[in-house]
Amino acid sequence: MLIVIFLAYGIPLWRMRYRWRATIYRTDRWTINVLPWFGRDLAALFSNRYFTSDGERRMARRYRIYLVIYFALLVLILGLSGGG
């Protein structure tokens, strides 16, 4: 059941990630999702350097919270499945 919740919770991740990367790299091309650039992504997780407006900062805050919950679900699933 937790795996179903994890997969369902991951569906909005694609849209949020696109918006996150489009803001960081200042582009609206769809290829931003498949290109392996991660330097700015990691820097943006820990700072607001790439976000200029209040709307962009709110989006960044929501994305960070989303990732924390996503990671917690993953840890929960792995912890329950590894317990034997």
C-alpha cells in the first residue's frame, strides 16, 4: 500500500521539477527535464540565489517541502521492507 502512495505522490513531481528547473535555468524548453545538469539544482536546494520574485521563492519552498516528504516516504518504505 505504501508503494502505491509513494507512486501516486510522485506524479506531481514531474510538473514541479519542470517548473523548478525552468526557473533555475531561465528557460521554458521541455528538454530541461532530460538534460543532466545538476550543479545549479543542488545550489538552489540550499539557497534562494536563483529565485528573484516572491512567487518563485514560494514555488521553491513548496518544492523543498515536497522533496522532504517524498524522501521520508521512501525511507519509510525501505525501512518497512528491510525489517524482515
